[in-house]
Amino acid sequence: MQSDKAQSVKVQSVKDSALFRPFAYIDGNWVAADSGEQIDVDNPANGEILGRMPRLGRVETERAIEAAEAACRDGAIILRWSEPTS
């Protein structure tokens, strides 16, 4: 379900709009909500709509948690905040 307001969303905080993805990253894939629903992401200072994201439910959340747990069990690299990445 999309409102008229959502149809005219401008992604202003990303210089290259091709980088903006209105999906969730779960188990190595960009996915929409199973329901197809999205919610507006707004700037709380002025109410301007910055973008949209999927309205994930319980099933998608459980899939994301299971994928994260599997990644940890399988030895995925987890960096501490204090460690440099380069």
C-alpha cells in the first residue's frame, strides 16, 4: 500500500541515488517485506520523507535472527567497534 505522498519521495541524503535500497538485508539478500508493505522514513526535525523501508513482520524478523545466528556459528568475521577496518 503506497500513499500519494510516498510516490514523490526524494532520496536527498544519498549523493548517488542508485545506492539507495528500500529493502532489508537478510541472509545476504536485499528483500522486501513478505506483505509488500513499506513505511515512510522521515526527518523528525521537519517531517520531510527521506525514503521508504519495508514493514517487516515477525516472520522476516525471525529469518533475520536465524541468519545472523547461523553466520556467527559458521565463523563469520565479527569486528569489534574498536578495531580498525582498513
